[in-house]
Amino acid sequence: MAMATPNLSDVVRLLAEHEAAAERSLSLVPSENSMSGLAKLPMVLDSYHRYFFNEDDDPDRWHFRGAQGLRDVEMSVTIPLLERLGKATYVSVRPLSGLNAMTLALATLGGDPGSTVVTISPENGGHYATPSVAQRLGQRVEWLRGPNPHELDLEHAAELLGRIRPALVYVDQSHCLFPIDAAALVRTVREASPETLVHVDASHWMGLVLAGVFPNPLDAGADSFGGSTHKTFPGPHKAVLLTRDASIEKRIRETQDFLISSHHFASTLSLGMALLEFQEFGPAYAKTVVSHTKDFGRLLAERGLTVVAADRGYSAGHQLWLDTENDGVAPSLASDRLAAAGLNVNFMAGLPGFTRQGMRIGLNEAAYKGLTTEDLPELADVFVAAVRDTSPASGLADRVAALRGRVPLGAALPEAAQLLDSSLALVCRALRGHTS
Ligand SMILES: Cc1ncc(COP(=O)(O)O)c(C=O)c1O
């Protein structure tokens, strides 16, 4: 039975209960990640309440006062680090999330109402929202499709592009085990329809791209790329757009002020802090995400679960897809059993190649939380025992809690503990409304 409307103390209690459960559990949801306590600071301090628009520090444009002292964090930390790691000359940190970045990219680059956007078909892992957002902007939608769920048919792409000459090709892999060959796709677009722009929505791959472990879409010839900063990138819920093209920069600047007002300034400060940390551990973390994912796929398969794409090494990135129905356990039931053991996963219809529901997991947060290669067999044992219900959930949950004892990468940085200690008083004062 649902509780009566919770009062404030109920909400605080629910938060505390959630926190206690979260401390003992591990998210294997590929769209989620974690970040350091330090990077969360701007979210609980006064900065959370401030607008910031005056990027040029024009004395006549501080129409919203209060964030002047923090301007340099967005302008001299967040943006330059994204430009460097993303190999771009312009970065917009305005988007609030991946879907918001998609809306901004489609509104900016997808052409006027009546023009056509070509995007990845759902059968090849395209994001569910892309066609709907494009259609709401008055754009028509056509699909890139593939000979299998993991590759695109470039001959079909060339024929389609040459025939319809779309304004934009929007590459939106969301259910994705292997990145498409963006360089080959861009070459196809340039030959078949030279006026067409290419935008890569790398929401799922962002951490792997910024770490240099996945190819940079701009190096592959794309006109722009972007996406969420909280999936493989261990940062705040937020998104970014990047380009090297001055005319695209101009178009983004002209559009974004009318789609986004508050860009959640504190999140851009958090993102800057997460990037400062990421430049220390990013490449090693991203390599670990990729190797953990492949290893975990193999370990689950060795223990008898059906893991998709065994013939291709299971995954090149952070996602694995499991057909637990094939192993006699409906994905929703498997997900319930895993949750009781402290492991949170996705289950859903629509995974490419599936005719019924499947399970989608990711090793990105596990890698950020510091799980090592030696931890993976234990994680796989717990996972399989939970799915098959061969051990009591409470014992499995204790084993997951033990795995959660590893030190997260952000907290392991040399200066982290001391900076966090010195910030605690700041947090207490802010939470008390600066009255003590
Ligand atoms: C390609 C792509 N674009 C956009 C989104 C939406 O991102 P967010 O949840 O940050 O709004 C996703 C999420 O999975 C995605 O995969």
C-alpha cells in the first residue's frame, strides 16, 4: 500500500534509506555512472542557485549578478578541458542532458520544417526519441539500416543519401555493442550528398571518446558531436556539443539561447571538476571499461548465460546484452532477483536482434567504482547465482557490498581526501543556510 503523502522527515528518511542501499549495491545500468564527492560540491553550495550567461565577462552584461567569481570555472576549466579532450575548437555546455543536446543539434543542423534527417534505425540501436524530436521540429525522418544489428549498410546509405539529399545525418547509437565506422559513413555522405552535415550523438560513448580510447568523431570527419556526460563519462547529468566548424558554432550559438535558459550552472562547475579528475585517470579508466566489459561477457557465458555477439567478442565498449529468456528466466524476473542481490540492470524490449525483452548491462560504473579484473569472477558468480536463483539473495547482497568496498577513482586521487575534508565545513554551513 502506498504511504500517505510523505512529509519532510519521511523524505529525509527515504533519502537515508536509499543512500544505505546504494552504498551496498552496484549499478550495471550502462546509462549511469558516478562521480566524486568533490565534483558534487557545486550542487550543494550557493552556486546551485545562480544563473550564468556572461561568457565574455562584458561589464555591461552582468544582467544576472552573483556568479562572477565562478565564471572562470566554466570558461577556463570546463570548456577548455572539453575542447582539449574532445579535440574541438568550440564547445557548448548549454545542454542539460543527452536528449536536450539532441533537440538542440536537430533544431540547429536538421534544417527547416520539411527538410529530412537521416538517422540510425531502431533495429541498429538508434535512440527511441530521435525520430519523434525531429518530427516535432517539422523534419522528415529516413533510416540508415544494416545487414546486422552492429553494422551499417553503406551501399544502402549511399543510395538513400544521393536520392533524398538530407540536411543532416544524425548518428545516434544508443543500444550499442560496437561503434559504427564513423569515418566510412562520413566518406559515404560526402560522396553521395556533399551538402549534408553529419552529427554524432556519442551519449553512450562520451567517456571513451574523451579518453581517446574510442575514435573522435571529429577526426572521423563529422561536422559535430555531442551527448551526455553521465554514461561512460563519470560526471554530472548534463550534455555538451562540440565542433571545429565556425559556421556550425555560429548556428549553435544562435539557436541555444532560445531552447535553453538556465543551463544548470552548478552542473557545468561539477563537470569542470569531473574533467580535472578525468584527465588524471581517464585513459586508464576507459581502457578498464572496455576490458572489463569483454571479460565480464566471457565470464557470464562461461557460467552458462546467453550473451549476445559471442562471435565478435561480446562488445567493443561498455554494454553487454543478455538473452536471459533463452536461459529460462524472464528479464524482468532476472532484474528483480539481481536487484535483491544489490545489482541494478536494465531490461527492455527493442534491443536490436531481440524479438522479446532482453537485458542490457554496462561495466562503466563498476570500473569507476574501482572494481579490478580480479573482482570480475566474483561479480560474475554473484550475477549468475542471482539470475538463476541458486543462492539466497541476502548472502549475494553481502558479497556485492564487499565488492563495493573498492575505492572509486575520483576518491583515489592524491589530493582528494584532504580537499574533501576541508570542504565539509563548507557543505555544513550551506546546508544550514549559512546561519552557523
Ligand atoms: C544516442 C543518445 N542520445 C540521447 C540520449 C538521451 O540522453 P539523456 O538521458 O542524457 O537525456 C541517449 C540515452 O541513452 C542516447 O543513447
